[in-house]
Amino acid sequence: MARTAGSDGEKTEAAIRDAAVALIARHGFEAVTMRQLAAEVGVQAAALYRYFPTKEDLLRTLMREHMEGLLAAWEAARPANDDPVARLTAFVSNHIRFHVERRHATHVSNMELRSLSRDNLTAILKLRTAYEKELRSILRDGAEAGVLEVDDTGLTAMAIIQMITGVIVWFRPDERLSVDEVTATYLAMTMRLTGARTKTEERHVRQDAELRAR
């Protein structure tokens, strides 16, 4: 059933974005028409162009908001301390929860980069790079501190991002695993992948080495 938008411009624009995310995730960007989107929102097709002059403007907005939201969520979740393991834990947990809660937006963000023109693609990729740089920094700091074992920071960061984003492909909240259980499992895999040591484990390793050296 088509949703009827109110007269408030902000509500109408939000309804357009919400409907567009769902339609594009389901059918693909190229297959969705502005007329179809207008019918879903409950407005005239011409009204859409007051908010988004072209269909690509709409797609760019959706993808920019997704990435800006992800960066903002990470800033809010970032631990106050500099412990790389704590930061890695927070990064993975935040990433999974953010994407599970925004399954359709994540699908659009990942699958429709091909539909952007060069300038728009460059702008979105800059945001993605800024986010991925945060993970690379965590891995680099952890390796330098001796609490993570990472041979190739860039490759490891890419592997982790692909793994934890992939949760949305199969996870359903009404099935046997909760978000907390999935997050805990993926955290354990991430820690094994990076050879992570907690501060307690690192202290024990150092104490053992000191005892052997006596």
C-alpha cells in the first residue's frame, strides 16, 4: 500500500529516502523509476524533483547519508582509552549493529557504487576510505604495541570489513541467533584473525618471559 506523505517538506523528503532505499535494495537502481517511487510515497512524480533533481542525486544522497551515519556512529562508539584491542572490539561491534539495523541501506551502499558518475563515486569513496582508515589505524597501533599480530594492515582491514559487513547477507533477527550472539562470534573470529591479546594476557606473556630470562 502506498504511503501518503504529509505536507511537511522534511517528512516528505524522509519518506522519499526511506521508500527509495527499500525499492533500490529490492529491485536495483536501474530498475526503479521515479514514477514508481512517487507511487510508493503517495505523491506526484513531479514533486520528487523538488527534492532530488535527478535519480542519481537521490542515490548519492542515500549513499552519503549512510556513510556519514556510519562515521558518526563510530565516533560515538570510540573508546576513550587508546587500547587497540578495546578499539577493535568497539569497531567490530558498532559496525555489525549499524549494518544489521540498516540492512537495505547497506545493500544499496555496497551494490550501487557502479551506478554513480565519476565525481559522485569519488565523493562516496572518500568517505569509505576515511572509515576504513580508522580500522587500519587500530590494526597498526595494535601491531606496534605488540597486542595484535598483523602482517599486512591493508589486507587485514579489508578482510575484517568484508567479514563483518557480510553478516547482513544471512542474519535474520527472528532466527536462532541474536545480534549480541552474532556480534560475540564475529568478535571472536576477528580476535583470532588478528592474534589479539588483552592487556592481562600481554602482562602474563611479559611476566613469563621475565621469569625465563632469570
